[in-house]
Amino acid sequence: MRVAIDVLPGLLGALLLAGAAAIIVSTANSMLLTPATSLVHDVYRRFVRPTVSDREVLIYTRGAVVALGAVAFIIGNFFPTILSMALWAYTMYGAGVTPALLAALVWKRVTPAAGVASIASGMITTIVWEMSGLRAGSYPLGLQTVYPALAFSIGTLVTVSLLHSAQRPATTA
């Protein structure tokens, strides 16, 4: 940004700043649209209301973008640096999404409901652990967030999968 303002001629500097702004807006757009679409299509439409119309999906997705943006803004205010926020986001992804993704690839008994529950528990644990650590000035029990979040995510994944597979009748091949 300093190069665009201090070094380049006015028009080139303005173009560079416009390009940087476009990159930031494009990234933010993707980061909000992807989870909003996943929530509405993969969770709401699949598990809550399969008969939802395309128009309602569009409206709910737009609402989810606004809601997720507001949540991100509120949560973002708790972090002193961009690096600490990025570390927290990677912890949410690693502890929330990774166990469900790996289980879907390697464990035949994993269920879709277990995957959703695993992701939710990992992400909720991350939020609660981080917020309680920020208030207290240190993490509860001295544990970094990834350890309890990963434990809850995997525990939920296994428990829900075993409960759901126990409820399904055995099929004969």
C-alpha cells in the first residue's frame, strides 16, 4: 500500500489500490458465501427441510451471509492481531472439519449426522475455549484450544456414528 501511495504516479497507485481492494473484497465474499451456502444446502435443505424452494434457499443463503458476517465481526473484535485470528480460524477448521472429512474417507460406519455433529462440536468448543481463555488471560487447564476441540469433535463423531449405525437395521448383501 505504501508503494501505491508514496512511490507510484497517481493513476498507477490508484490502480494498485483498487486491485488490492478487489482482492480483499473477493476473499471476504468467498469466505462468507462458502459457509452460508454449505449451511443452507448441506444442513438445512438436507436435514431440516428437504422440500424448501429454490427461492427460499436464495433468501436463506443471503440471510446466512449477513448473519455469518455479523458473527465474524463480533468475534473478530476479541483478537488483538490478525495472526491470532488466523490461528484461531485454522484451529476451528482443523478441529472442526478435518476429523469429519477424514472419517468420511476411511471409516465405513461414519454417518452424515455424525459429520455435522462433529463439525459443530469442534467449532463450538473452539469458540467457547478461546473466549474463556481471553477472559481469564490464559487457556482453561493450560491446554491450547486445538486439544479439547479435537477431542470433542472426534468423540462426537464416533459416538453419533455408533449410535446411528446401531439404530439402522442390518442389511444383507
